[in-house]
Amino acid sequence: MLILGIDTSCDDTSAGVVDSGHTVRSNVIASQYAAHARFGGIVPMIAAREHTQRISYIIQSALDDAQIGFGDLDAVAVAHHQGLLLSLVVGVSAAKSVALACDIPLIGMHHLEGHIYSNLMGRQHELPFPFLCLTVAGGHTLLLKVTAHSRYELLGFTRDDAAGEVFDKLARTLGLGFPGGPAVEKLAAEGNPQAYEFPRPLINQPNFEFSFSGLKTAVIQAVERDPQANAADVCASFQQAVIDLLVTKTIRVAKAHGLTRIALAGGVALNGPLRVALQRECEALNYRMFVPPRDLCMDNGAMMAGAGYFLYRLRGGDPLTIEARANAPLGQLGIRYRPESKYN
Amino acid sequence: MLQLLIDTSGPYTMAAVADEGKLLGECTVQGRPAARVHELIRLLLMAVKTPIEAIDLIAVTVGPGSWTGLNIGVTAAKVLAQVRKCPVVTVSALDALVAVHHWDRGQTWAICKAGRGKANYSLYARGPALPGLESGITEFGALRDRLLQDVDPMVLEYGQTFRPDLSRLPAVNYACRERLPVEGMILAARAAAPLHLEEVLALTPDYLQPALAEQDAQTV
């Protein structure tokens, strides 16, 4: 079953083709870094315009790379929940056009399900349910127990900022450009992670919640107090604090719930030192850790196509009336991980 | 030649099918509608008993108008055309507004708000409107001064933002429309040249205001 997946939830325009949820036939991602770099962050109106301009080329490239045409598609999956509304609507409109013109099912997806399923693509038998998924990116930081297809238990979440968002803020403060994650990681490699004693909020609290706003404030104040501060040391110390928080809470949740398989997902999963630190802890406890290939960690269309296969088998397709929503409950149980007002 | 016409530029979303300029069917919906455009098209094609494979040309409004609505409509049109390999013609919402209008006493100005005190405008000659004489985006105050100096002009506004500032105009010289006339879209589409496939793939809404987006840049 060949599924075209489309994701335009933020600033990457992406499309991919996946065969039966496992075999990635293509995965094309066009980033908009250049369009947003001078603003130090993503400008939603510009992102929408860039998506509209690129979406046809990206879809065509995904089909060409997969060596198929529109007539070979069996379904089209698209992220329509969670992200920037102005961006989501472009991908949704494109996917509906493909579904309408090809007379194939449309599968509306929650963006986070794509990230979660990126761990299952090609290795479903290695990673049976249940497992723990730490999904961490610019818009969210969650610890989910994945019990079955599209069934999740929310075990931990951030009270305030997402981890990836804090990387971007630090990069902006230090003038490292956008996106912040890779820039901070690169500079951190040259610094001393013990140079600054940044706070690790809630790390000793016996709960599974994260908080990054205090860390963000402390790092930015440190830079503002001492403009001559060694940026590499700041980045290394900050990155270590984030890693300590993520790894400590993840392992604590895994132990408490008896989950010995831990999956990492989302853009921050690209962070090399985080992967190494979590892997080291997992090995010490004889747990297994799973991380998707690098191009499945970023926002991408293939993960939507892969997840779409499983969800289509679970609940069938959607009507052409589905709409984009910036915030939406997750999975069949309707998990809510943001303040209630966000869902109105 | 069967044409599918799509308009998502304003508070109404419209899909229509025409054959050589003759309207075969139209579906219009009001209220947060752009996301419904595909369902409208599906229902319309069923109503006129026309499979999508029979469509020879797609016409779509590319602005000015709602930022989000236009992104949805233009994306819908370009991807439909990409799959069906049919050409696209782009239509200015202001041309569609004016195409069914006839004003013999002077020039016609079609205007529409562009945000931050600016207005999109198109100017048309006396009599049959199309093609227009000039179009652009400008400070509304400068535009108002210019059109009020015109001899017996007609002002057609898409929406009704600027009417209070145009109170010096006699009522007969001003009209506003909340939705585009489908006949106007058909006429404007017939006056436009089809785009090549490469142009279709790169098509974006014609906001006439890219600089505004950058002035207003709010990052997330």
C-alpha cells in the first residue's frame, strides 16, 4: 500500500512515500531556514507563503524519487493537527486535492503521531507495545506510554517551554542564527559543560514533569550579565543541563512504569550528546533504546505516510471536510498535554 | 472547454463549473469556509454530473483577499491541476468584481483593504472594465485623495472597510460587495492567459503585500 505523506506543520515543507508503513520509498524535505534566518525565528505568514510556493515541487520530487506517479498512490496522509495553523492549512489543502483528484482515501494525522511512529517504521517487530516515547522538539516535550496503535498515556510533559524552543532562544541571544539546536550543539562541542552551574528545575522532584523556563532565564541572564562570556562554555553547560533533565526524568518514568524499551523522537532527538547520554543510561539498566534515522527525526512527510498506514488500518480514512487545528488532543484517547484554553 | 472556478479570497467560498463561458453550476458557502472548498468541489461535480477528469482548465482567484483563504484556494487549484495535468488561469479578485460592472461616466476604482492603513487597488477605464489600466498597493490616504480628484469615478470596494473615509462620494458613485460574482469570475478567467505547468507548480497568491508580512514579522 503506497501512501503519500505530507507535513507542513511548521517551517519544513515535506512529502514522502512509504510502502505499507515500513519501507521509505522517498522523503523530501525543503527547509525554510533562509527565509526566516534574519528574523531569528519562524514568521508564520512567511512560512505559509513558502509552503504554498513549494508544495507542488516537493510532492512531485517525492513521487519522482519513489519512481511512481499519482496513479500509483493508494492513500494520502497529512498532518492536520498540531503546528502553525497558517502552515498546516497548506499541506491539508494539497493533500485534499490529491485525494480528490486521485479518488483515494485521505488520512488526517496528528503531527506528533508521525514523530512517534517514526520509531516503528521498518522495525515494528523490534519495538512491540508497550514502550516509552520521549518526544521532544521545538513545540513540545512529552513522555508517552505507547500501549497500542494510536493509544497513549501521558506520563510526563513540560509545564512551560519546550526543550527545542529553549535551544532556539539561546541561539538567538548568542546570535548563532536559526535553527538554534544544531548551532548550539556545534558550539557546545568546543565548550566545557561544567563551566556554568545552570539550574535543573524539578530534577529532584518525585514527579515526571519538565520545566525549562527557569533554565532559559538563567542562561540568558548569564549571557546578558557577561557579554564576554565564552559562548561555547555557555552552550555546553546549557546543553548538559537539558540533557540531565531529559535523561533523568525519562529513566525515572521508565523505572516507575516498568518500561524497558525507550524511543526517542522529535527534532531534539538529533542532538548527538542527548542520544549518547540516554543510550548510556539504557545500557546500564539493560533497557533498549530506539532512535529513528536522522531524516525521520526532523519534521518530514515519510513519518506521516508511515503512521498513516497504521492509522488507516485502524480507523479508515477521513472526509474532505477535515480542518487544520493548531492544538488538538492526541490519539484515540484524546490526550491533552497543553493548557485547556489552547484546545478551544 | 470545461472550467472549474475556485474563489477563496473573501468571507464566501465559491466553486463553479462553466462550459465555454456558460455557467453549469455553482456552490457557495459562508463562514470560515475556505477549508471546505474541496468538499464544495466534490459536491458540485456530483451535482453537474461531471467527473473531475473532464475538467479542462482551473481558474482560481489569487488575491487580493484573505491570506489564509488564498493559500488554501491556490494550493487546492495548483495541486488539482498538477494531478490532472490541466492548465490554470489566475484571476484578480478585483477584476472579477469589476468585470460585470459597466460605468460610463468615468473611471472605475476597485479597492480592498491590505492592512496597516493600506489598500489594494485596480483602476479601469470608462465603459467595459477589462483589462485594467493599473493596479498596486498604496497608503489609503493617498489613494483616497487621488480618486476623489477623479471626474465622476465609480468606487467598488471588496468588503466595506473604507466607506466612512469616502463619505464625500455620492452614494451612486460607491458600492461594496462581500462576495465575488461568479459571472465576473468567468469573464475575468476568459480574459486571462493559461499558465504553463512550471508556472502552475510555482504559483502563489498575489498578495501585493509581501513587504507587509515582513514589517509585521512576529516569530514563534
